[in-house]
Amino acid sequence: MSQDQTTQQDPKQQGPQPEYPQEQMEHPGLEAEMELKPDYGEDTYRGFGRLEGKKAIVTGGDSGIGRAVALAFAREGADVLISYLNEEPDARETARVVEAAGRRAITVPGDISDAAHCRQIVQRAVDEFGHLDILVNNAAFQMSHQSIQEIPDEEIEYTFRTNIIAMFHLCKAALPHMRQGGAIINVASIQAYQPSPSLLAYASTKGAIVTFSKGLAQEVIAQGVRVNVVAPGPVWTPLIPSTMPAESVQSFGQSSPIGRAAQPAELAPAFVFLASQESSYITGEVIGVTGGQPLP
């Protein structure tokens, strides 16, 4: 086996990884075009019927964490609406693996920074599925900058509209259609607790997501809906080569205690747990999947 082949296998193993390729892509990036493809669990995830008959929305479901979650939900028995921006090839691949699991896949393109589109996503799910059990707010925008002075005003506002304000709109629209035992899972980040100056706007929204989720959890438990948070550490997805400098991409994740970035497949079990009855007494909590970086 050549050195190049060895390098491409290592990020899917448990040991420390070598450097990633100095890959750069136009935002938002396509998983289909990545030199080193993320592992979203197609060959490894096994379902056990934990979500049989459930109906789910996964935003940012075209690639990365969202694709891994959509695949895992489908193999656990759920139908999935895949919300995404405009990454058609990636969305088609996610739909393919959901349908290969014997479940329905609905793809809905559009920008969740628009409140009307958030409501359309939920209405489409209700029209297609009849009801809604699970909402995963995973989609996010980030961009790296060396200084606050470099962040365009419109980018600050767009980051907040996409990452946190959209959650208000999606949850408001979804909750009237969610049944007893429903689950909302919001995606924060280690950045909420250990913010990088180069990701100032993104990190700020992730802190807001934690606060939003803890507050909403106290309100909606009365209707039998639980709200929890998954806070990932570094994860190898198209977001990385499409928003970070080449030198940061090359060493991505190596500073984590486990010595490497996560693969999306390693995040999916946390979402399945929080969506299932196995976590029926858990709400308002944050599960860190950080490779050993401690959360407060």
C-alpha cells in the first residue's frame, strides 16, 4: 500500500491522524468533490429500530454531520426530510442512502436564514409525513477571519440569521405538529465554550444556541417534547476546506486530546440516543462529542 493510500485510511481509524490535504473549496463546499471523503457510516452503522415509524427533519442534511444523522435515523426506522442550501449532488446522495434503508426521503433546498423558508420546511414535512417527531437543527454558516475588523457587516448578520435565528423560526413552526415523546436536537459546538477568535461570529451563535436550548427545554417539556444539544469538537466535513485557510485544514483536529478530528459517523449515535426513548429523562442537556476537550 502506498503512503498516499495509508494517509487516506487513517482519519477513519482510532489512532492519531497525519495531516489532511491542503484542500480548498468554494463555500458551501460539496462532499462529492472532497479529495478525502468523510465517513458518514454507510458501511458501518447498524440500526436496531430505535426510531421505528418516526418522522424527522434534519437541516444541513446533505453532507457531513447531517448526512450521517439522516442515514442513522433511516436505519433506525425514521423517514427523513433533508433540508439543505443548494448542494444538489450531496442531497441526492443522502436521499439515496435513506431510501436504501427502506425509508422515505424528502429533499427541500433553500436558505434557512429566511423565516418563510423555515416555515415551508416544516409544512412540507407535515404535508408529506402527517406529523413530526424529531427536529434536528444542524445547518450552520461559518467563515474564518483574522480580525473582527475583517468581518463584513452583512456576514455577521447572516451568520446569526442562519445559525440561531433560524432555530427560533423552525422550532416555532414545528412544535404545534410535534407529538408526545418528540425531540428537538440543536447542534452547538466546542466553540460555545472555547471560542476561537478567527471564528468569532460562529462561536457567538453557538453560545446562543446552548442558552436557547436550555430555556426552550423548560417550556416545551409540558407538551412532552425534549430539547437537547450536541456540541461537537472538530469534525471533518465540507465546511472545513470551504471556510478555513489551507494551513488550518492541513492540521485540522490534531490539537484535540484524541489527536484527530472526528468523522461524521462518530457523531450520529449521540443524535439517535437523544431522539429515542432511551433518553426519555434527559432534557436541557448538552452532550459533548469533542475528542476529549472538556465542556464546563
